[in-house]
Amino acid sequence: MLGAFAGVLCGAIACGGSDGSSDGGVAMKLAITARVGNHLIDGKGRSLYYFGKDVPVSGSNAAVSNCSGECAAAWPAFHAGSAVFQGIQANDVGEITRSDGSKQTTYRGWPLYFFSGDAKARDINGEGVDSIWFVLREAPYSTALMSNAAGQQPDLYLSDGAGRSLYSFSQDTKGTATSDPISACTSAGCLANWPIFSTVEIVVPSALAISDFTLFTRPDGQKQTAYKGHPLYFFAGDETAGETNGRGVNSQDTVDPRTAP
């Protein structure tokens, strides 16, 4: 799908991006759209997106943009030309140096982009493209969608909002509409390797349904989040965002929302 959009020349508002300020010098602020609620725009009203193949900031590791060449033609990188922000916290905003030496602004660790298919201010035509392009919401995503950087076809999986991969365990008992899931990961050793994922407030990109996430109480009293009835875990062997080292380990695997039963 990226190739289809690469031929779109810079639209009325999606060209350039080295200086996003316009509205009284504001570089970034919030807009409200019925489809997604509050989301980030630049000072000229252009919507800002994250890319699921990128690697967000993780500890001391800088964010990595995996959008270049044809991708970058369709999704120009955004760089704030000033440090004036409206309605957002300045400490949520950062900056990386791309592989070509140019600068790109980040928000909550994710590199930001325009979409060449947005013809006018506050368009969000890029929302959900390939299930890996989404606007950045005001409320932090508790669950996000990511994809392996390698390969032509998106290899989608769930992550938390910081880009840490989420896993399901085939030995768990799936929850139903009338019964909670039952986690088979109960020993101290298992939980040390597979920490549970728990969040009270679910905020997700538009490709995910909030109703598919539930919160249940484990026998040990801890709360755990489940997706379509499957309890969710992190993997202790994933040291940075974007890693999926737990795939296939002890019957655990990342969660692909397209195939999760």
C-alpha cells in the first residue's frame, strides 16, 4: 500500500516539514476529530502519525525511523521548527537524527510523520493505513500495533504504548463472555520470565477494538489484561522496544490481532 501512495506528490499541506510552526509560532498542538478524539497536529493543522515499523525510545536507546526512500515520499518526517507546544507536555517531545542526517521530532518516544494523502488541515486519511500508521493520541496508548521492520508484508503484533512486545501463552485457558481467562503461568520462575501486562485504562489505535480487551483477577490477586480472552505478558528477554525474542519460547508467541481467535 505504501507504493500506491508514494506516487502522490506533496499535497496541499503535506510538503516539507522542516518547520511545522505557523499558528503564532506553535509547532505542535491538539485537534479533536470525531473518529479518533484528541490527536496531534502541527502549527498548520497537519495531522501527525506514528509508524508501527519504527522503534520508539527505549531506555538509553534512541528511537529509530524505518521509513525512508519510497516510504518517506509518502510519509514525510516532521521536525518542529520551534519548541512552542500547546496543550501537550514539553517533556513528551524529543528529537532524533535520521540516517540521512536530518532531524525528526518524536512524541512519547515515537518519530512523527505527515501523510501525503492528507489534502487539508486536520485530515486523517493516513489513520490505519496498512494497520501500522496511526495518529498520535493525546492519551498515551496502553496498547499499540507494531510490525517487524524486515519483510514486504506487515507482520503485525501487539505491543504496549512504549513498544514492548506482548505475548500470549498457548497453555492458558481462554476467557469467554461468562468466564475469566485462567493463566497457566503461576510459578515465580514463570512470572519472572513472563511478567504480566496490566492496564486499567485501555487506549488503542483505531485498528483495535477496546471491547476486545478485558481485565481479570488472577488467583494471586494481581490484575492482568487479556486480548480476546488471552492473557497478555511481556518477555524478560526483550531488552528494548521492538524486540520479539520471546516468540516460540515455552509455548509463548506475539499476538497478531488479525489471527487471534
